[in-house]
Amino acid sequence: MYLLVAHKKLTKMQGIEFKFKTNLKGQECIVTITPYLDAVIGLHRWDVDMEDPDKILTVHVADPGHTILVAAAIEKAGYSAVPVSGPVDREG
């Protein structure tokens, strides 16, 4: 299975940015997914925009292949993470 998602190349320290639409509902969901995402190898940082209607999860990974691990971690926690298509450029 291959995941094709839009990404934006960042510096080596920041990793590569990917965005996922999730079905997270609130802070308790964030608490639930935290240990799963924190265990993903190559995941530099992550955050969820709970004000976005699609509850967008933004991750910064060392390698594009790690996005499969991110989606699997969210599913293991009991939620879904669907890659967002289109360019990811919020700089202007």
C-alpha cells in the first residue's frame, strides 16, 4: 500500500510536513493519540488544529515513508487519519 500525500520540504531539523484529516473530537482524543504518535520513529513533531472542521493533523517526519507509520499509529489509537490532497503551503 502506498500513501500519496502533499508535502512541503523543510530543513533537515524540521523534517517534511504532511497533513491528515482526522476524526478527533476533543482534548481527550489528543491525550489518547499522544503516546502512539510519540512512539513513531522519525516523527520530529506533530500538532492538531482542533479549530479546523477536519481536525487537521500536521506532522513533520524525517522520511516520506514514515507517513504510513503515522496513519497506522492513529488507527491503532482508535481514530482515522486520511491524507489531505493538494499543496501544503501556508506561508502566504
